[in-house]
Amino acid sequence: MYVALAAAAICAIYSTRAGFRGTLAIGLEREENIAVAQAIVPPRFETPNVWWNVPARLIPFNDPETAFKTFSKSAEYHAVRLPFSIRLKKINVISAPPPWHLLSLSGTEPAGLLDIQEGGETRIGAAPFKVTSIRQWSGLMRDPQGIPMAAVTLTRDGANETARTTLFLASGVWQTTPGGAAVHFDWHPGDDDEAARDAAAAPPPGLESARWGVADRGAINWFQSFMPGTGAHLSSGEEVTLIAFDEKRPAIAIEIELSGKKRTVWLAHNETIDGVPVRFEYPTLAPHIFMVHAWEDGHALVAAYENQKPAGQKELLQGQSFHPANAPLNLRLDDVLSSAVPVPESESNLWAAVLKSESGEEITLRQGEAKRLGDSLVEYVRLSPRREVNYVLTIAGASTREVTLNPRQSVRVGDWRLHQAENESDPHTIAVLAAVYTPGRTLAILLAALGLAALLLRLAGFARRYLM
């Protein structure tokens, strides 16, 4: 009896201390069977199928795209191939408390946190501000490997606040909008404001701003040349060739050939025709033109033209706007950086609070970036209380079963136990599970049961001997 109890105790201790403790990340409707642990954790050699101290890029994840959203590509890990695979069928939200929106103030007394709400008001020092919006951030991110760029937002008179167009502009490149606006950005290096002012005073370029292109599979192959014979072969088998250019209209004639049949199409500037995979842009003939000239971060000189006629100039700092007289558009300078990369909203995981001062200036405060407003350094802070979810999992090993894994709950699969782990990647589409190897647990329970049975029999014999 005592041997059985001792063996049970040893097995129980062994089962809790000897096994691998790792994490696996599973994408929605995807499958994984590799769990990893940071290589700083001492190896536990009792766990089978383990690779020790492996660079992450060499680990044979079933779904590396999901894995590297959770684990660092440059780190080393211990990795184990589980004797079963797990598929994430569904993520159910149990509770999702709303986030807290705060402004962190530093650099002055008193420092502290201000609670803010969209549509509400706040004060920074003595200055009042309105919180016009709290939204997912998109914009320019400073990057030493980047290029000079500007970000501007166009808003049409009378349009809803959400009906705005944000453009990321590389130096020397034109961009056009469906509303008939064309915007050009020029960076003047060396803090050369005189060159910027001279360029802003010059009229917009003519034909050199024009280009034509052929669309194929979602991309456009652009041409600056209007020489007849220029063209492209499309994946559809069509052959597209420029055969004429009428500079007076202006318009281009395109020949489209497919299976020996040819058709000719005339396309006017800034016009699109259904079924014709050709674009002809002539930005300086657009009804609304903005020429943005910058020579330092956060500062630009903007020249506007309405129907090819000058409509004024204005120097803008970051967050300031220019509404030319008699023009239906307003341009806001969101940012100018000498070395930047664009971050569109679809790729951003950051949020921002937009404040409006009494003078009408808009200040965008992005997470992780402090800006000086008056005497204070101000940073937007978004705190998201942890939401609770459960995961619907399909576990396939010796047999296949479906389980729902709730918070603070675990499920046993053979010698492994699974439970929810901290998820700092994308809780909407990724499940992060802790996988703990607990060998000997079954044997420990069996031996403990045998020991308990022997103890009960011994007590029964003791009772018969001394109590009867």
C-alpha cells in the first residue's frame, strides 16, 4: 500500500514538473500542431519530439503566416510536434468591454491623464479642444529607409465628415481623385524654401504631367511616352497599342487586338470606358489642382488652381487646412516627412484621437507619438480591457473531436493539457493556446486509487479487529 501511494506521489510530481510548456498560434479556419517555448527556458528532455534551440524561421509550422504574427521571426525557440493537430473553427466573444480613451500629459505640472470621449471636449492647460473623432490611424510613419512623402486629406464642401479622400504622395508623382482633383508633391532638399517658393510661383506643367496606362490583373502599366507603337500584351491575350495622340483635344487612339480581330477606341483625358483596359491621365487639365511644395518636416507651401487658373497659395503646418476661394474642395496637410513609409488604414493596428482647437486647427494624436500642445507633451493612450472569448476547436489525433475551450478551462488530449494563453496578436482571427506536457498523470491516478483502496481495506480490517 505504502509503495503504491509513494509511487503515485512521485508520478504526480513528475507529471507537473517534467513536461514541456509551450504555446501555439492557430489562425481562424487554419490548422497547427507545432508548439514553441522561448529558448531561454531550460530544456526538459523528458518530452518527446522536441527540437532544442531552433531559429524560428527553421521551425516547420503548418501555418507560418499565423505563427509569425505571434512569435518573433528572429528569435530561437524550443519546438515540439504535437501528436495531434488543432483546427480553429470559430471564435466566440463572451464579453468585450469598451476601450478607455485617455490623453497623457507630461512636461508640465500637473502631469497626469485626461479621460476623453468622441464628440466631447477637454482642456490642455488653459486651451479648450473638441475631440472630433477617435478612429483607426493611417498616415506616414518615420523610417530611415523611407522616401520624402506628404499625406493630405481632401474634403468636398457639403459632404459628410466621413466622405474624405486621403492621399499618400511621393515626391514628383501626380495623384488624381474621382472628384476631379489632381494633387502633386515636390520635396525640396536642403531646407531650400526659396526653391519651393519659386516652384510654387511657376505655372503647372503641361504635357509632361500626362501619362497613359494599361490595366491588367489589378495593376496598371504606365507609359510616359505618347509615341505610336507603344503598348502592352495582356494576360487575357489582348494586344493594346497606342496608334495616335491628339494633343489639342487631348485624346489618344488605342488599337485592341484579340484573336486576329482589331478595334480602335478614342479615349479623352481623365475618361474611363467600360470594357477598355486603358487609362489616360492629364492631371494639369483637372478642374481642381493642388501643388504641394515642402522643404522641411511638417511644413508645406500649397498652390491651388481652379480650371487652370491660379486660386491662391497658403503655407500650412501639420494639421492646417487650405480652402481656395471659389473652390469646392478643402485640403488638409496631415503630414510631411523627409523619410517615411505610408501606413494605410487596412494595414494599421494603431488608433488616434483627433482634436480641434478654437482656431479650427486639427491635431491628430497617434498612439505611441507625443506632440507638444502649448507647454505640454500630449500622447493619446487607448486601453482595451481584456475581452473574453471561447474557441471552438477540432482536435484530430487517434480520434477526432470538437471541443469548446472557455477562459480558465483546460482540455486534456493524451499526455497534453491545453488552455487559453495571453493573446497579443490578433484576437479576432487567432487563437493562442498554452500546451503543457503532463506525462504519468494516468499512472499516478491509477496508483493513487490502488493505494486508497488498500488503505480502506486495511482500515476495515482494523475496525473488525478492535471494534467488534
